Amino acid sequence: DVTGKNLLMQTRWFHILGMMMFIWSSAHQYKCHVILSNLRKNKTGVVIHCNHRIPFGDWFEYVSSPNYLAELMIYISMAVTFGFHNLT
């Protein structure tokens, strides 16, 4: 397919970097949400309370709101993928 080959030939380093950042950030955001949701559950996965607790693990060891940091990185990765041509 000629269209597919042309599209592949147009791929630049920032497209690959942006996509890698997007996947990495999305995976960490998911991990953060799992950690947060598990704070309310027991070992069998049943919600046992709605109390606030301090999360530990993954990026929670380094920043106070890693889920928001990951979301910010997702938006930055989109800007990188688009070559900073579309910053809306």
C-alpha cells in the first residue's frame, strides 16, 4: 500500500518519543489509580470503608499527586507527538 509506506516514511524521532512518553505515562497513571482504589479494599477486593489513607508505592514515594503528574505528562507527550505544532 503506497499510503502506508508514505506514512511510515514521514515518521520522525519526536513521533516515536511522544508515543513512548504517552504509553509510559498512561501506564503509571493506571498504576496510581489502582493504588488509590486499593486503599478502600481488603485482600479479596471488597470495598470495606471510605476512609482516607496515605498511599504508598510507585510514584507516591516521590510526589504527592502522581496521578495528576502522569496526566500532565500525557498532555505533554501529545504536544511532543504533534511536534509542538498543535498546543491546544
